[in-house]
Amino acid sequence: MQYESEATQFLAQLKNERPHLENEQQKGRALLWDKQLDKRLQEGFKEAKVAQKPYVYQSK
């Protein structure tokens, strides 16, 4: 028998009790993380970036 931590056991039990949970997680992830980025817009951000000074807290 392999060792399973309490956290792993808890998650397995949770998924057994709530089979729809994984689909809900994927929907939530799609809202915040799985986005298509506009490459032209990203290039514009990269071009507009200002170089940081070596020591940012030093006054001129």
C-alpha cells in the first residue's frame, strides 16, 4: 500500500463527493487565465517599455 497524505485523501474524498467540482474549476480558470493575447498589442507594450535604471532608489 502506498502512502497518501491527509491532503491527498481529503482531495480524493472531495472529488468523490462533488464530481462536478473539476468542471467548475476549469470554468473558473478559463475566466481568469486561459486568454488569447493580441500579439500586436503585446508588441506595442514591449516597444513602449522604458529601461529601468541600475539603482531605482537613487535620485538624479
